[in-house]
Amino acid sequence: MHRAVERISLTGRIQRPLISIQGTLDALTPPATFGDVYDRMVTDAGRASQHRYVHVPGGAHTDGLAAIGKEAYRPMLPSFVAAFAEMEAWTRATTPS
């Protein structure tokens, strides 16, 4: 059982390119206690070149499509779409032909 849990535990030892996206107003998984911590784990594991961590100013956790109070919150969907395009370009540039 310990080995099974160890295989899926968060270590930061990523094997493939990863883009993490987090809204700065995420109340369910605040950046300071989740995304920032994971980014440090990846860096400490020597895998920072495989990771890009994107903060979406005004983005929350559950607002993927709609801005709730446009003066405070920003929809996350456009950032998700941009990140997928970035991932595609990044992995194509690093994949040997």
C-alpha cells in the first residue's frame, strides 16, 4: 500500500512538460498554499525547466466561463485556452523530429 501511495504522491519530480494555471483569487485552493508550494517542489526536484506556472490576475476556482463582478473577477477559460496553445507550441519545439 505504501508503494502505491508513493507512486502518486506529489513530489515535484515531473517527467513531462506541465503548465499549472491558478487564479490569484482562488479561495478553494489558494495559490500560497497549493500552486506556489507545488511550483517550489518542482524547482527543488530540479525540474523547473519542465514546469510553467501561470497566475491569472482576478481568476477564481469555479468561474471558468463567466465573470462574476467584472471589476473584481476574471473568467479563467481564455487563460485555459491560451495555456493549451502554449503547451502545444512548447512540446512541439522540444520534441525531436
